[in-house]
Amino acid sequence: LSKQLCIKHQVNAFDYYESLSALNPSAYMFYFPSKYGVVLGSSPEFLLKIKKREIYLAPIAGTRNLENNCDLLALEKDLLSDEKELSEHKMLVDLARNDASKFGTQTRVENLFSIIKNKFVMHIVSEVYANMKEDASIFDVIEAVFPAGTLSGAPKIRALEITSELEDCDRGIYGGAVG
């Protein structure tokens, strides 16, 4: 569940973004003005890619913190043998396959349980692909996959209903897609 937090403090948002970029570089960083104020962030995860009518999703779930001088192979082995982490990841892969199949055919999973690393953590990631149906639009696919299972949980529709009942405010931009 999410909570809304408002901090009344004057900061230079772009300076903060530059610090974030230096401290936690990521493939997916964003900075833009909105009706909520300046929105900035950094994420290892993208919602969706479509190229030549091929749907591509890459759910991320399962994390280990990287410590200085840690044994990366031992940490990776520990992560990939953690039944709870693997179970959650499998659930998200299944959800991504289900979402992609709504407007896609020949859904397939590649590189199941791969590891990606950034400066501070390692994650489990898998790749889900499908070919877009002829009568499907990009907007159909976006609607089918949004929000990502990493935010909604599963089963998606019921999880979103419960979240809506329990949270006392609209999520606004939280968990949205950028780009």
C-alpha cells in the first residue's frame, strides 16, 4: 500500500536529479514538470517496449543488496535459491504472459531468472515476448499491461480493487509510466 507524503522544503529539483543520477545511475531516469510539481526518478524497470509489433515486457522481482567487497556469485546463488523470491518472480512472469496474451500471440518467456546488477542491488529479471495481434493497437497493449504487476500484484484486477478500497488517496503519478 502507498502513503502520501508532502514535504514543504525548498530544493532545487534539478540539482536533486543530478545528485540522484550520480548516486544511483539507471537506464530509466526522468525529470519533468507536472501539475503535481517536478517529477523525477530513477528505475531499473520499464513497463513495455514494442518494436515491429513485438511486445516485450521484463518483470523485475527478487532483490539483494550489494555490499562493498561482497561475493557476487554467492549472493547471486543465494538470490536464485530463495523460494520466496522465485515464487514472487514466477507470479509476475505469469501475469506478464497473461497481460501480453490479451493482445498478443505466440507468447514466450526467454532468459527466465536472469540477474541484472546496478550500483547497489541485483535483481531477478525475465523476458516476456508476444507478437501483436493484427487488430491490436499500441494503446490496447498499454491498457492491458498497465499497471505493471510489480506494482499491482496478482490477480491484477482484484489486487487493484483491494488497493483502491484500502488507500485513502488516489495514487496520482505514483507507479505511472514515463516515456
